[in-house]
Amino acid sequence: MLKLICKIEIIGKETQKVVTFEYVNSIEVKTSIKNLTDTATVKVPRKISWKGKPITDFISVGDKITISAGYEEFGIQTLFKGYLKSIKNVFPIILECENEMYNLKRITVKPENIAKFDLKKFVEKYVNGVKMNVPENLTFGSLNIQTEMTMAQALDAIIQKYPYLKGCYFKDGEFYAVFRTVPSAGKKPIVFSPEKNMISDNLTYTLEEDIKIGVKAVAILSDNSKLEAYAPAVAFTTNSKGKKNIKKGYGQRQFFAPQCKTQKELEYFAKKTDEEWITDKMSGTFTAFGVPHVEKGDIVELRDSLRPERNKKHFVAEGITYNFGTNGFRQVITLGDFIKH
């Protein structure tokens, strides 16, 4: 039987003193590429002490926390980095945590009208020293911030305004922006099989012929003008004002194509995207052991010799919930976009 190991490291925001302990009742971490905020909850026995005193004497809200867990035979993995949001001095002690969004919820964004909005420059303006993983020279168009809000609220409003921006998230202290573009393989897949390392699943398989999708492609040019293209034509209707709407029975997917500078280029992009997007689908989650370790954005490959529709299919790991405790170590993995070869 594999031996469970964990390590909690907390660094005081004022003192910079480090408190560590290697035993907990339980750990739950929820992380997703679709959520601005990753969360973690750690339950700690009251008997845990530091230098002969209760750990609550040495930690406070706002302290940095790193949560790691794994098996002694495979090594320990970092599951979460962030900040203590609350400390509940009950039985057991409950530590509630948030990732870097904890700080962004405390940064104030002032009202302003931005003629040519640049996501990268906007984040760098308010968050000092943040590492950015955002495509260069993206043109979003104008942005009008009418009321004072937090940086976290501003990012949420930006996602709502620009639907081709699928989400924003932090990973290892780096800020990522995820766009609704056709997913492509770029990482070595992590293999899971019900015959080997999957515990259970509620995955649902849908055939290509049962999927009806219309693709709307959008490109915003340097002068703030917007181009739109639609595919296939049968999925959309045009009203008296020339506006296109998705037909009943179809689902619409919107994609951002900043590389397209002409209507012809955008129409070709929409057509190719539709061809790539309309394929067999797998949705839902599966539960696995703590190894192999999966992080949001990783590529998951399913291998299932008894169900060929699943076999050797690749998906983006959209979200993971890690559960660690006396009952073992589990990963509940949510599958995202299918990666077509």
C-alpha cells in the first residue's frame, strides 16, 4: 500500500517566518481554467503545534500558503499556492485559501474609457511584477469602466464583454488568458485507463452526427472595426436588419481570430473551425488516484479497450478537484475541449 505524504508551508506576511507541518485531517483543492479563483480548504488537527505552541499563534489571514501532497513512492506535488483567506479556530482548525485572486480582490480599478483595450497592459498596470502568458498585440476594441471596482470584478466584466475570452486564471504565479480557439496538442498527454488507474467516471459520449453547432468567428481590427463570419450557413438565420442568429436546435460557439485581417481570411477560419469543432464529444468527469498528477490545462488521453469510442482520445483537463486525507488521495478531473488529431 502506498504511503501518503503532505506538506503545508505558511509564510507570515509581516514576519516572513515560515511555519510547516506534515499532517492534516484533509485537503480539498478546486482549480479550473474557467474560474478566476482557485480555492483550497485544509483541516488541521488541534494537536498540531509549532515550537510548542498552537499553530494559530503563528499564522494570520493574508499569509502565503503552499499545499503539497502525494505518495512517498512517487514524490510530492504542489497542489496549491495562494493566501490564507480565513482561519476558523474550531475542531479541527479550518484554513480557507484563495490563489492570487485573493490580492486582485483588494486592488481597486478606477473608472476610465479605454479606446484600444489591451489585456496584457491593463493587468500589468494594476498588478506589479506579474508574469504574463497572454498573446501579444491582441486587439479587443474599446472598454468603458464606468464605476470603481476591484481588479477581480474588472476581469470578470472583461470576460463577459468579450465572449471569445474564455477565461483568465493563475498557475504557478503566472497570469493566463484562455481564448475560444480550436484546441491543439502541445503537451505530452497523461494517460488514464479504467483498466489501470481510473477509479470511476460519469463520462458521456456523443456522436458527431448528434451535434449541431454553428461557429461565429470574430476579428477586431486595429481601427476598432469588427469582422464577423459564420459557418455553416445552414445553422444561422438573417433578420430584416441583417443580423445573424443561431437557429433553434443548434448551439453556437464563438471564436476569436486576431490573426485574421480580412473578411476572406475570417470566413476561411470559420469554415475550418467548424470542421474541427464538429466531432465526437466526451463530457463529464472521472475520478483517479493521486498519480499520475494532473494540472489544469494538461492534456489527458483516455485508453479503454472495451469502449473504442473513448480509446486514444485526447482532451484538455479543464478542472481538477484534489482530495487528500486519511481515506487516500483522489483527483476528480473535468474534461474540456476535445483535441482532434
